[in-house]
Amino acid sequence: MSPLSFLDRERSVAGPGYNRWLVPPAALAIHLCIGQVYALSVFKTPLVEKFDTSETAIAIVFSIAIVMLGLAAAFGGKWMERNGPRKAMFLAAVCFSSGLLIGSLGVATEQLWLLYFGYGFIGGIGLGIGYISPVSTLIKWFPDRPGLATGMAIMGFGGGAFIASALSAELLSAYTALPADAAPTDAIVPAFLTLGLGYLVFMMFGVFTVRVPPQGWRPEGWAPKAGGGNKMMTTANVSADNALKTRQFWFLWVVLFCNVTAGIGILEQASPMIRDFFPGEVTAATAAGFVGLLSLFNMGGRFVWSSTSDYIGRKPTYVLYLGVGAVLFFFLATAGNSAVPVFVLLACVIISFYGGGFATVPAYLKDMFGTFQVGAIHGRLLTAWSAAGVAGPLIVNVITENQREAGVEGAAAYRPSLLVMVALLAVGFVANLLVRPVSESYHEKPAADAYPGDTRVTSGSTTAEEARR
């Protein structure tokens, strides 16, 4: 027997009487760790000094990590569905922790390419596999409350960023204080090593505790209905390959891209934006507190809005994210500088929609395509995140810099980029309205003994003639 055979899917099937509420902590153990990627900015200044390079050169590390997140999720989704969450979570833990360790070697030897390769490339693979690995499992354990289930896990990604920001700052401070003559640049390596090893241990808790439901399991007293009156929900299943052939997948890709691009546009410039909107009124400490508040709303929105979607439906929830979000962006652009509380309120609600969009989309995919390969479909949809991770900062930075070069200062410099976000959200709003139930021609054939909503299927494919029907 292989030493790693405990990772096999069949070894992780839950026994009789297993409490499904033990699965969310396993998912959180992964997401709380990989959320550290959003705290990389804590290391930005010391890394710039260590490598004697520009902020842009260091920011590339984050860009590589986010691009690899989307690619790893897209290409690793089907592998994860075949091999189960335990093996995927183990791979995610090894890659993410190794990325930090290799990154620390790059810092120690002052080889920037090693930081790109370690934290960006290898760590990014861990991010992508880790992000999707618990999601489909939670959906299978909570078919009655998929929005709540995915919200619990993906909330951890936002919470992990909040925790990691404070933890990383404390580690830098502690390791700087140890030798009397140490500088912040000397603290990067031990901080990376501590985070890498600590995250490995914490993520292994998730690996050892996660379980998949036995074949045919469903919650006691729950019987799946054909949408429960919601025509957007299905009890059928669509494979990951066939999902790519549907218009619904690409409409949802546009929806996620627009929502995420707008949210990242705020997060990218949060601290300088509030100071430029209110010059002389907002201090650096206040701006830092504002960023922390946004993190809390990002985290809370992932749980609150995704849970709400279980009651009002996924499509109406995205009408809220995109429609109301566009209105809030318009007010932020035109009246956001009227008072600090107004600016903060608008930005916090917008960011809660941003977080909620991430947490709600797996349940939306489950409604449209079933649970058969929802993890793989989710992984492929996350390429929209990779694209938005490039587009959001680019839109805000380029437009704002051009405005400043033209002599425009303060809140007015941000107005054109914020209005671009309004237009983007309007595009996403229309794409969401165009989402319709998936044609039966794309459905997999259920197993002969399957009950309604069962994930067991026989191999099926959609021919070009069927797809046209």
C-alpha cells in the first residue's frame, strides 16, 4: 500500500452518522491560509528595498500568483473531481507552502526570479487547486443550502487576508527586533519561512478531516425537487466539457469578470483614493483602518449575500450585485467626496458585493449545471478572475495617471475610471439577465438506479446537431 494511499478518494468517504458540519472547518483550514496572497502588500516595501527595484517589479509576483490561480483551477478541476478533495487539498498545501519557502530562498539569495517562480508560479498553483478543492464537496454535503455552504468556505479566503495582514506585520516587526541591528529587509526570510511551515501544518488539518458523502447520500428529511419552484435550478447534470459549449457558461464568465474587475479597481487604490478624495482630512492611519474595514466587508459579504441567495435565488442576487453596484459606483464617482462617511459606506457596500460575487458563483453553477463536475466548471470559470486581476488595476492606474498628467487632481482624477466600472457592471447586468436554463441536449444521462438529483451519470456527449436544437 502506498504511503499516500490515505489521500485516495475512496479512503475519504464518510461513514454512517458522520456530521456534515465537520466539513466546513476543513474547507476553512485551506481558505484561511491561501487568503494570505491578498496580504502580500505588507511585504511590498521591504521587498522593494531588498531587491532595489520598483514597486511594479514586486507587484508582478501577485499578478503571476493570480494568473496561475485561474489556470490551475481551470486545468486541475477535472483532476480534482476524479481524485477527490483530500488529494487536491494535499497538493494545494504542498504547493502553497513550497511557494513561500522557495520565495524565501529567492529573497535570501536576492534572486527575484526565484520569488516569481516560488511565490508566484508554484504558490499560485496551490492557490488555484486550494480554492476549488473544498467547494464541490461542500455543495454535495449541502444540496439544500449551497449558497450557505460555499459562503462558509470562500468567506475564509477574505478572512485569511485580514488575518494574514496583521500576522505578517507582526512577524516582520518581531524578526526585525530580534537582532539589535536588524532591518525590515532582514525579517522577510524568517517571516516567509514561518508562514510557509505554519500554513502547511494548518492546511494538513483540512486534508485529514475532509470527507466526501457516500454514494446516494442526502440530508435527512430533504427531497430534491425540480428547482423547488425556481426554473433556474436543475436536478440534471452537465459535464465540464459540455458546459464550455453552452452560452450560460460564457454569460456567467462575463458576469464574474465584470463584478471582480470593478471590485479590484476599488481594492487596488483604496488607501490613496480615500486620501485623494479628502486631502488634509484623512491620515495614513485612517486610510489603513479603511483598508481593514474593506477586508471585513469583503469577508462578511461572502457569507451574508451567498446565504441570502439560497432564499431569493442566484440570478436576483447578481441583479443586486451588478445593478445596485453600478448605481453605487456612479454615486461614488459623482458624490463620493461630499463626506467621509458617505465615501466609506459606498465603498464598503460595493466591496461586500465583490466578495459576495465570489461566494455565490459556485452555487449559481450548481443551479445551472448540477453537481456532477461543478468543481471543474468552477475552476474554468475562475479564468475570469485571472483576467480581472490584470484588467482592474490596469484600468484604474492607467486612467488615473493620465488624469494627473493632464493636471486633474483629487477625486476628479478617479472619476473617469469609476465611470468605466459603471459601464462594466452594466455589461455584467445584461449578461446576467440573458442567463437561461441549460438545454437538455447538454445533460448527462443519469444512472439507471439514480434518484432525482443524484450525481451518478453515464458517459454522455453532445453532438453538434444536438447542440443546435
